[in-house]
Amino acid sequence: MAHPNSIRMLKGLFALGAACLAVAGHAAPGETTTINGTARALVVQPPQVEAIDDLRFGTLPSPTADSTVTVSHTGAVTSALDLTAFPSVRAPARFLVIGERNSRFVTTVSPSFLITNANGTAMTVNNVTFTRPTSGGNGQNQFNRTNQNGVFNLYVGGTLNVRANQEAGSYSGEFDVVIVFL
């Protein structure tokens, strides 16, 4: 059996604890308290895309039969035409994507487009390819990521369809590159 003084002492401690809790939960009239909040903001540079190099199919002969010249986004050039007699620069287009470091973005490129000469004669560029991420995703929409410096080199290639007896001239055209930062 417990000693009567011990029981009284425990009752007193419980009463004191309850009183402390009651007082701690209620401020006395006229008392104020202050606490500081924190505000945060991250200001980033607006993302940019700069065209560095055009997609270049180079100088080529007017063929006697329909043919193609392919410049892949990796820079590989293939053609049924004999291009050795027409040395020139053939290279993919290059775009510089600039954003915050390690920024993710989606890339979409026109799957085909026309290039025309001064007379309006056209050639089609199709099978457009572009730099893909090293892992994940497929199709025309891809997630890519800028590097530690906030830069990504995007390369675009495609296949130029050259018609038999294609009219001579300088051909050019535009295609869309859409970058959406996430």
C-alpha cells in the first residue's frame, strides 16, 4: 500500500502540471508575441534558343532520277547521288538551348518542310531527326536537359528529296523548333 504522503504529493504534481498546461495555452490579456516568417524567391534568366548553324545539304547535281540526300543530326551523310564531284559542307543544323543549369525541356521539330528557289520550285525535307536524350522517351517529343552551365547543343538533320531534273538554283526554307522548359 502506498504511503498517504506519496499519494498527496503525486496529486499535487498532477495539479501543478495541469495548471502549467492551462496557463501555457492561454495568453494573458494585453500580452503580445512576435515570430518572423520567411519569404523566398528564385529569379532565373528567361530560357533562350539561338540558331547557330543551318541544316546544309551542300551543292549537288540535278539527277536524272528521283534521289535523296540525308544529313543526320549526328552529321552522317548518305546519298545515292555521287557527291564526290560536288564537295561542299553538309552538316546538321545546330541550335544552342540556354536556360538554368540542369533544366529539363521538351523538344518538338517539324517532321517535314519545303525548301524553295527564287522561282518557287520546291524540294521536300522529311524524316527530320534531332538530338535525343541519352535515356527514356521516344517519338518526336523528347525530354532533354541543359548541362551544369545551362547549355544544350541541339542538332537537327533530315532527308532532302531531289526530283529528277531538279531545277537549278539556290534553295532555302524554314522549319520549326519548339522548346518548352518544364
